[in-house]
Amino acid sequence: MTHDPYVSNPTASSDGGPYDGLKVAIHQRLLDAIDLTRANRLEETALVEECTRRVNGMLESVEVEVPEPVRREILKEILDEVFGLGPIEPLMDDPEITDIMVNGAEMIFIEKAGKIERLPIRFRDNQHLLNVIQKIVRHAGRRLDESSPMVDARLPDGSRVNAVIHPVALDGPSLSIRRFRNQGFTLAQLTERGMLAPEMADVLQRCVQSRLNIIISGGSGAGKTTLLNAMSDGISPRERVVTIEDAAELKLRQDHVVRLETKPANVEGAGEITTRDAVRNALRMRPDRILVGECRGAEAFDMLQAMNSGHSGSMTTMHANGPVDAFRRLESMLCMAGMEVPVSVMREYVGSAINLVIQVERLGSGDRRIVSIAEVRPIEGGAAQIEDIFRFQLSGTDGRSGFFEATGCRPNFVDRLKSIGIDFDDSLFTPRRLMEVTPRSAMEEN
């Protein structure tokens, strides 16, 4: 083989990897050799073929013998660098991985089947990781630098990305990728996975069809968005739906859907579109329903206003430890919106807008469960009365097994919905155990 002066020491590497130096050198030479103007005009398939040809040629030119398996590995890793996410690109091909978490160059974790584990892979250094993050940010049209060191973005497959760099991240760049199925779960599939009992799914479907206003609350990764997406199947295809999210995750199956996404400020600090801005604009788009991916601030006022003024059937998710806590958080959000009224009036405003609160939790086993479906009852003494209709009870000694039960509470909305032709079997609410569940593989999505 002829000696390539560009690759003077092809096996050298900063961490001792036998061919890392070769990979870095060929990757850099490939970037130098590509005509970017021409590359931008090529289809991705043609560009991959061109890069493959050039990499193979460079491997032929080095002075050391490179075994064929190593050549294939080098080619794949370089193509992952150029077209993908570097060492974490293969993880994107595993449908069972729901989260990828990178804490600096050397610590890469995943969540799989509800369990978090560390992988024996790494980036070369923090600069390598930063290069991958910047590639994601550029493609998403977002900004990330020392003056704006935190960013939310979205990959082409819909995966949600969050990145934090210096000076906020002290131990190197941090990258979090939340992955989603191309096709969301249905309520029937969530029932098969033990997230809820069949009777609960039946009631939820009827509640969506009858246009009740619903909040889904829970912690991070509990399954709120997955449940909201599954419940949206109950929306009539004749209805116009507007969804509002920071990073578009909902995948509604209806055709008449308008998806809105918030936008951060540009380099000059202008052009920001907040969730509240999007909700206000949605009210001018003649929606039948508004779905807010997550309610966390002043937009709560506009969302509740929509629910109270003809846009029934709207739904949202929020972070809260339970139905009562969700109401307290809504009250706090109304204060953020500058609503200066007595607390009793504020609580009545919230209570009149919300019909149902669903609490979702992730257990120690990694399984997601609906632990409470609660009705918001008429106001008594200025506070909303929240009554569980269904709930999940832990049993046994492992803190993971349990059962779903009907509490015996017959919702007030049943008679109202029957009057408009939506039938409910009252036996659904008879107090009894509905379904026993034990720890199993958790949902693939959250």
C-alpha cells in the first residue's frame, strides 16, 4: 500500500483505541475532500455512495494492513458521524430504547423496558459530543451557544431533544433524546400492557367522544403524552383539532389537525412564540378542540378560558403528583398570568373548566399505570371536589403488583351525557376489583 502523509500515524488515538486515530483522520480528510456545493445537490443515497467510495479509497492508501471487519466498522462509524449522531446512531435503530441520555463524552445511558442502564460506548471527547449536538441544533433551526446554552429541538423522526452546554452544564455537554413510536399506542394496546383496565378504557373513550375537558397529570416519563395520544383516537374525524407543543410529539390519526409548535427567540432576542401566544392564536383558527402538549405557565389562563367558552373536549398534560396537586398548580399558573381575583373565584374558574383528571405514574418496575381517574365535582365552599372513579391499588410485598378497582363513585356527568345520546352502563361503576396486574415489561413509549 502507498503511504498517505495525511494519515501519518493511523492507529494513534487519545484513549488508546487501536484504530481511533485512523477514524478521526479519514473523517477529517473526507470533510476536506467533499465539495459541499455539489453535495447539497445530491440525493442522500447518492451522497452516501460517494462518501463510501472515498472512505474505501482512503483505507486502501494507508500503510498498515486494516482487517476487513475493521474496515467495515470504520466505514459505518464514519458514515454515522457524517449522516447520523456518531456513536449513539446505532441506538436510534433499536425500537425498545425510549430514552438516550448523554452526560458528557464518557457517560451514555439508555432507558429500555423501563430500566436505565449505562452502555460501554463513548464519544471521543466533549468536543466530539458538542459537534453532534450542534449538528442536531442546526438541522432543527435552533440556536445553542454560551449566550443561549439550553435548547429543545426535534429530530426528523419526531424524537424530542434537549441539550445543555457550558456554562450551565459543568461536566461537559449534556444530551437527552426522548424517542417516540412512529405510530402511537391505542387504548386497547395500553390495556394489554397493564396501564389501565378495559372498563377504564371504555369510560375514557366515551368521555373523549362526549367532549369532556381532561387533564392528564404525572411525573416526567410517566406516560402522559402516550396516554393523550391514545385518547385522541376518540375525537371525531369531523372535528377541527389544533395541537400546541414545544416539540411536536402528538401523532393524531385524524386528517383535520393543525399542529403548532413554539419557537425560541432568535440571536437578536426577537421572534419568540410562546405556548400562550400559540393558544391565543389557536382560538382564532376555528378549532373544535385544542390539545396543549404540556401546560406549565401563563398559558393555563387562555387554555381554561377556551374550555369555558365553547371549546369543550380540550385536553392537556401537566406535571403534578396527584389530582389535587394538579389543581393547585393550575391556580399558581393563573397567578403567573396576572389573574388578580380572590382565591375562591380562581378555584371556581378552574373547577368549572375541568371535568376529569387522570393521574399517571411510573412504578419501580418501570411499568406505567393510571393510578387515578377522578371527576371534578360541583364547587362546595369555593374548592373543587375531586372524587376518584377508578384507581390503582398496590398489593403484596414487592411494591409493584396491584389491581385496578372501581370505587363505587358514579360520575355526575353520566346523566348529562346520557341525555345527549351517549350511553353508559352503570355497572361500570359498581365497586369491585377490575383487573390484577403484576410487574412486566414497561411501555416502549412515554
